Amino acid sequence: MNKKALVSFAVLCTGILPLLAQSGSNSGLNPVESAVPFVTLAPDSRGGAMGDAGVATSPDINSMHWNPAKFAFLENEAGISASYTPWLRNLVGDIDLAYLTGYYRIDRQQVIAASLRYFSLGEIEFRDNQGQYILPVKPNEFAIDAAYSRQFGTKLSGAIAFRYINSNLSKGFAVNGVDTKAAQAFAADIAVYYVDDIKISDVDGKMAFGLNLSNIGNKVSYTSDQRKDFIPTNMKLGGALTLDLNSYNSMTFTADLNKFLVPTRPVYFPDSTDADGNKVVEYGKNPDVGVIQGIFQSFSDAPGIVGSNGKRSVLKEELHEITYSVGVEYWYRKQFALRGGFFYEDPTKGNRKFYTLGLGLKLNVFGIDFSYLVPTNSYSPLANTLRFTLSFDFDAFRKLKNT
């Protein structure tokens, strides 16, 4: 891949090029667009091995991304985890996602947690309009999270998380005479988690439900002009069923639904503008609104899919904006895990479809997890995505040290 193509690819990966599109399409392809999409990538191996599902699975150290309310149900006092993902290696050899997270229990009801997500786009050569080499740069993005989670009784917990996002793609260089800057955002997550014991025939188990409204924050801009773009505010809703088959074996079945809570790009009248020079919306709603209005508008603002009768169905397109994740996890003696899952996104909204596989091994102090992604399309840039996670249990370390 030549450097010019690499620059375009890097920009595309981080969501800038889609945001420059000014008009809708009658082709039916109309993905939901946002800046800084790296904050939506599954950072750890466990969730990544179950089809990117995790809002209602059993609590673990990496709950920050999926549902920070789960931290309150962790049994141990403290833990830390590190994850690494070589990203899109079928296309480029130096894009990486790194993730570090940890938690600390204040008391029986309260837990605090923090995480750092770092996304590197590798080294890119900047050139002028004549193609002359200027210098190499290393664009990067990162997010810092802090969360507070609390139990309300024995079955319910809630959490709020705060996030700082920094996306530095151009390193301050002017592009086509326009000064650029790092995009910055402050965002929050609001999450709840409910879990209860159940019994099916003679098998004990747990039923859990989770909801996470994530990345509720300000719009961002990479230039000094007035145009700003939404960050990927998202609603994640899911459930999980865990069955303790016997003293050695357990199974978990889980499913997540995800929907971006940002406006959908409308269809504009061709070659038509209003008195202020703005394009006139033909189908859908004006996406140039505030964050809160955009969240509520996102449930009904799609321009609609044209059916065989020639009519547009807004509801059908809104349903197409939901992605589906299903996963299964098997544990043997709570030490060895096998995982699998499937992720589905409608072809008109991005067409990501892939299977996932994974393994987990829990030792006295350390936990090691691995996941592998298999897309339904062999030409997908996501093909052969690997994730590695290493976790450390402070309680187990203390107990081992005292023996």
C-alpha cells in the first residue's frame, strides 16, 4: 500500500471521511456516521470472543467498556488487566489498540474503576500537493475513563462513568490550507445491571440484564471552523443466562443489541439550498442539532428504505440500525473457558458480519484470554483479528503470599 493510500485509509478508519459526506443516497446504503469510532471497538478478549457481547455477562475486570455497573458485583477487592489488539493487519501492519483497566473495592457496595484506551494508526508520511515528502507522523487517539459503581440491594447495581477523548490525526498540520487540531470530547456513561438466581428443572443458574448508555458527550471538530460532528453515543441492551450444570461445568448464553444514538444522514433535494445556503432535507430530519436532541431524534430520523411499492419505511431503516451480538461461554472448574459468538450488522449500515472464537485460562493469580475473529466475507479488513488479554488478581496474590 503506497503512502498516499495509507493516509486516506487512516483517515477513513477514524471516521473523518464519512463525516465529510453532505448528502444522502438513494441506493439504500446509509451507515450511521460519527467521529472517534475507536471508542466503540471491543478492547478485551472475553467480549471479543463472544461476538462483541458483554453488557449482561458475569462481571469481570474489563466491565468498563461493556457495562461499568457490573463492577459492583465483583467478589474480589482489586484487579488490573491489559489487552492488546493488532488492528486491521490484513491491510496495514502497524495499527494497534491497547487497553489498560483496573478496579478497587471501597466497601461491600461501592467500587471505583479506571481505564486507558490507546489507538495508534502507525507511521504515515505527510506530503505536499506536489507529492513531495515533508515528514513522518504517528497519528493516535486515546480515551481515559473513570467510573463509580454501586449496589442497590442484592440484585441491582448502577454506575456512572466519565470519559476524556483525544483524537490527534493530523498533528496540527494544515490540510488544503485549513488549520487542523486534535478533536477533544468529554463524555459520560450511565449503566445498570440486574442479576438474580434462578432454577431450571434441577439446574441452578443466574439470569442477568444490562443497559449501558455510553459516550453521551459534546460534538468534536478537527478544524477551527464551526462544523462539529457527533461522537458515537450508543445504547447497549442485553441479557445473559448462566447455568451451573454441576460442580465442574457451567454455560452462559448471552445476547446484546446496540444502536447508535446519533442522527442518521438524510436524503437532500439535489441542487437545492435554503436562504442560508444549507441543503434542504427531502427525506429524514436535519442532522445539525444538539447532542440531547440528536439522541431522541435518532429513533425516528432515518430517511427510510424504499420498498417494492415505492414507499419509504422509516421504521424498517431504524431497525436496520440495530446490531446484534450473540455469544456462548463454557467454563470447566472455573479455570478453563471456551467461547464463541456471532456479530451481525445490516448490509445497508456497514455490513459487518463475523464469527468469533476464544479461550480463557484462569490461574491462581493471572488470567489469560485469547480471541480470534472470522468474518463471513474473506475479503473483510477485520479478517484474522486477534485479541490478547492478561489480568492480575490482587486478592489471589495476597492469599498466595500468605500461604
